[in-house]
Amino acid sequence: MTQDQKFYLTKDGLEKMKREYKTLKELKAVKINGESPRILYSEDLNPEYLTFQEGMNLLETRLVEIENILKNVELIKVPPGDKQKIINLGATVLVEIDGQKDEFTLVGSLEANPSAGKISNESPVGKALLGRRAGEEVLISSPVQTIYKIKKIKYRIS
């Protein structure tokens, strides 16, 4: 994860990230104020101390990750009128694959969840669809070659 990397999030995704950050900051304060005095100053390296320290290290690592994301976030927005005919982040795309229809929304990698119909712009399918229009066919090679026929593009970002 580089410092200059952009993190693409929907408004909902950004709010979830901010909530997680706030919760982790509160948890860190509780752990430091509540648990650490008992075991932090122990002269023995006991298992309780090691477990506490490991937990604090994980918590601190996640806080730093979220701070980096929040500093480098780019909000996914609905594009202006004529640009809505082109697949970009935030587009909900209806495709046909071997006669079967499938619909998914193109999001940044942090919000990707294929089982919820959200695919990453960095996935093979996401990369191949970016910049395409309805009516186009896209050949995607990820283990097997598959043709995706783009049927419809719409934007409804929350």
C-alpha cells in the first residue's frame, strides 16, 4: 500500500470506514486506560501481557491503515449526463454471459463483495468493463475466456 494510492469509496463505504476508525480509537483508549496499567508494567513477560501487546499492535496497524485510506480517499460520484453511458466506478451494469443475465456494481477494491453484487475495478472483469458502453461485447480471460455482452448501465450511488 503506497502513500499516493487512491482509495475509491462510495458515500456509504466512507461512512463505514469513519465509524470503524472511531470505534477502534475508542477501543484503544479503553484498553490503554483500563487494561494496560495492570499488566504493562509487569517485570515478567507473561502470556497476558503478550496477548495484550499483540492485540494493541493489530489495533494500531489497522488505525494507521484507516488513516491512510481517509487521507487518500476519492468519493465515487455519479458522473455528469453523457458520461453515464460509459462504465466507470459506481456503475451498475447488466450483462449477459452465455445467455444468462447478471447485474453488479463496480466499486473500489475496499468495498468489493461479489456475493453482494459488488465487484472491484481492479478485478479482471472490472478492468475489462471500465470505459465500455451498452451494446459492446467484452472478452474476459480469467481461467476461461468468457464474453460479457453489456446490456445496460445505470448509476445509483449511495
